[in-house]
Amino acid sequence: MLKIPPDYTFVVQIVIFVALWLLLKRFWFDPTLRLMAERRKRSEGAVAEARAIQADAERLRAEHAAALDQARAEAQREMQAVLHEAEVEHRRLMDAARDETQQMLEETRAGIATDVSRAREALRESSHEIARVVAAKVLGRTA
């Protein structure tokens, strides 16, 4: 029970408490608080650095995606140009083949017409002889 006025033990307890408080503050609380503040500062710095790295990585990813899209578009344009050139070359080759075929067909027709004309001429020349041989056979005479 508490006596009024308190005796000297109360004063001794207060002195011991204050001394213990000062000792603990100096050797325990202050270093612990400094350590906690330093850890918090390092953690916040690391978090800020991680956010900066993440933002940089996002920026690089966006740049990479833009470069990739640009490369795809350029490749698409080049492919379209190559396809167009191939189509033009295909048309040119087809026209040349068609012209060559037409020329060969005309030459062949002219050759056949010449052969037919020669054959007709030869038949005309030998038609009298053939007619005489046929008539002799039909009539039963020797030619």
C-alpha cells in the first residue's frame, strides 16, 4: 500500500528506473531505432530503385515492341514489293511464252500449208498417171 508521504524506497525506485531508462535508451533503444530507421531507408530506397527498374524495363519493352512492329511492317512492305515484282515477271514470262508459242504455231501452220501445197502439186502431177493405172485396172488392160 502506498504511504503518504512516501518513504525513501520510493525515491530509490524512481532513481533506479530513471538510471535504467537512460542506460537502456543509450545502449538499446537508440541503436535499435537507428537500425530500424536505416533498414526502412534502405527498404524504401530498394523499393524506389525496383520501381525505377520496372519502369525502365516497361519502357524498354515498349520500345522493343515498337521496333518489332516496325520491322514486321517493313518486312510486310518488302514482301509485297517482291510479290509485285514476281507477278510482273510472271506476266512478262507468260506473254513471252505466249508470243513464242504463237510464232511457233504460225511457223508450223505455214510449214504444214507448204507441205500440203507440195503434196497437192505432186498429186496433180501424178494424178494423170494414177487415173490411167486405175482405168486400165478397171477395164482389165495392162498399163
